[in-house]
Amino acid sequence: MNTADLGLPVDVPSTALFTDHYELTMLQAALKAGTAERRSVFEVFTRRLPEGRRYGVVAGTGRVLDAVENFRFDPGVLGFLRERSVVNAETLDWLAGYRFSGDVWGYQEGEVYFPGSPIMRVEGTFAECVLLETVILSILNHDSAIAAAASRMSSAAGKRPLIEMGARRTHELAAVAASRAAYVGGFTSTSDLAAGFRYGIPTVGTSAHAFTLLHDRERDAFQAQVDSLGRDTTLLVDTYDVTEAVRTAVEVAGPELGAVRIDSGDLLLVAHRVRQQLDELGATGTRIIVTSDLDEYAIASLAAAPVDAYGVGTQLVTGSGHPTASMVYKLVARAESADPTAPLVPVAKKSTGGKTSVGGRKWAARRVDEHGVAEAEVIGTGPVPAELEEHQLLVPLVKEGRVLAREPLDVVRDRHTAARARLPLSATQLSRGEPVLPTEYA
């Protein structure tokens, strides 16, 4: 069932207004000038990674494909544009028939990237490609930022599972996208039911402090939860006194108690004390889950603690201090006329202040050493060197307007795990440093 049929705001019938006003005014001017139909190549890339980050994570590609497919100017949208006089009648007529008919190439979702990597390449007429700029960047910048934070957290967590719990810390629609991106980056489940419904991500959850406070005694709250959810449930033990709560939890649920959750205090110290107490009470199989404003650094600091899982909210959905990947969408080549056979000419903005870009339709490959470990991101505009042909990173995503590359989210998640494993070991260090791979231009 399509979520739009249920009135849920996680799907929209059209993505055409997820754009900036000036995209349409550029279109109008290009139509008038006769340049709108020139064959063009746009590329998505970032000039730098967030400070201290060693690699980026491509996330949101699947959502981009949905957005491109649903980019339509229906009567309601056209009426809005007409009422506001955003564009003239001729442009409205052109928009009424808009269907993206070009090609999209890109890094596969879950892959890693570096400064200059042509993460996505959009090819078609200027008119049809320029309209997609804002929605593509909106999705990739948000999702890649969340996935990068999630990747760092999952690396720090090792084999311990991570629960995404950030829905209440961001916009309700962003929360669904963030949960998807977190799953790509290595999280195992989410508390957000909309994300579970939309993307099939496993959902988890039991109770909050309010449930304990509702009851006259903590014991009554625990008993009610166990009666309803079974002995394998997770009991929240830091509403009042942790030691007393753990004792009560085991008395109520028995040694079969599934888990206890700690949401405050010195998590390292408390986790050790709780583990010792659980073992003394015979609940040796009861797991310990910790929450409380965790980020990758806090998770790493708990590596030696007897913790079985982490729940992460605010820091995850805000990109752990870097809520955008700073990607841009730039015209890198265009034809000299509207003739479909006209050759492409490289173009690039000349600028100071770190905003320079490299013109030309690019390929990208990752050079590896004799052990299969990545050693450089190689980008070029000419022929691909023979030794790099098998290591190319761009794959076809859309061909003549038809989506080619939809994938199950578990495939994307596994791809990221594998891509990260092929990087040098220093990639997963949390200390500040430069990108783990240099970008070379061939």
C-alpha cells in the first residue's frame, strides 16, 4: 500500500515544488534565449569533508530516484505558479508536460566518497536537469550527513547494535529520512514507526519515565510492563534509585529479564555497577542498554563497559555537529547548440575563496593496493586508464528517464559495511585528520 493512500506525510504526489524559485526563472529565461534544450551535464560533489572527518557516505540515492520519478507539475502546482506569477504562460505550458527523460549516473548508495568525488551525474537538456538541482541536493546533503554520523557511531560501537531514537529531535519528515540514512550507516533498528512502515526498518521500544511515574510504585510499573510485554522486555531503571530499581526489576521479571535501560548518570560507572548487580542476582543474560545524548565519542568511551546496545537520538539526526554534507550541483559541460549531436564543451565557474570547480564530464575510480585496500580516489575527464577500468565508481541509475537501480535497503547497508572495510584502518579513527584517501585528477 502506498503511504499517500493513508494520508501519511511521508510521501507526496509530486516533488515539483521541492525546488527554489530561481530554478524556474532560469528555465524561463533559457526558453526565451533558445538555450534551454542544449545538452548539459551536471555533477554533484563536495569540495571538502566536514572538519575532522576521514570519509563521507553516499546516502539518499534511492530517495532521489523516487523524487525524480515524481517530479511532475500537476494542475494544482501549475495554478500556484500562475497565481504567484512565478513564470510566464509559455513556461507554464512547458512545465505541464515535464518528464525527466535524461540519464543519471552515480556512486552506489552506501559507497564512501571524498572531496571532488562526482557522487551523481545528471545528463539531459539544460531545462530538464536544472529543475532537479534543489531536490537532489536537499536529499543527498541531509541523508549523507546522517549516514556519515551513523557510520562513525557504528564503527565505534563495534558489534554492539545501535537503535535510532531521534524522531522527537527533528522535523517529522526529516525523522523518517534520518532513520533510513542511519540504517544505511550501520544502525540496526529505529523507534520511528513511520520509518518502519515506509522502509521496512525494524522498530523497537518499550517504555519511558512517564510510564513509571504514572504508577504509585516503581514495582507496579515494572509489573504492568512485564504482564503486558513479557519477561523479555526492557525495563527503564533510572527513574529513581538505580540499584533499587535493578533489584525490583529482577524480582518482578526473574532472571529471564530481557534488558535494563540506563538513561542518565555516569554511564561507564553505572553500567559496571548494574552488570555486577545483575550477575549477583542471577540475571546473567539480562542485557544493558544505554541512552542519554550519545555521540560517537561517548560510544567509543564505553567500549570497555559491559554495555550490550546503544540508543542514539539528537546527535545522530543532527549529523553529530555536521547536519549537511555541503554538496553542490554544478554544470560541468554543455553543448554549443540545441543540436543533439553537438559536442559537449567543459565549463566551470572561476572563483576565489574555495569555490572553484573542475569542468568536464567526469569518471571516478578508486585505486587499491596489492591487498585490496583503497589508496586514492582518481577522477578524470578523458579515457579511463586500463588499470582502473574495473574499479570505476559511477553506475547507471536512470536511463532515458527510466529508473534502473532501486535496491533493498539491506543491500545498501551491507555495501557500506564492505566499502568502509576496504578503507585504510585510520578511516575509523575518531581523532581529527584529513580525508583518508587523497583525490587525484587524471
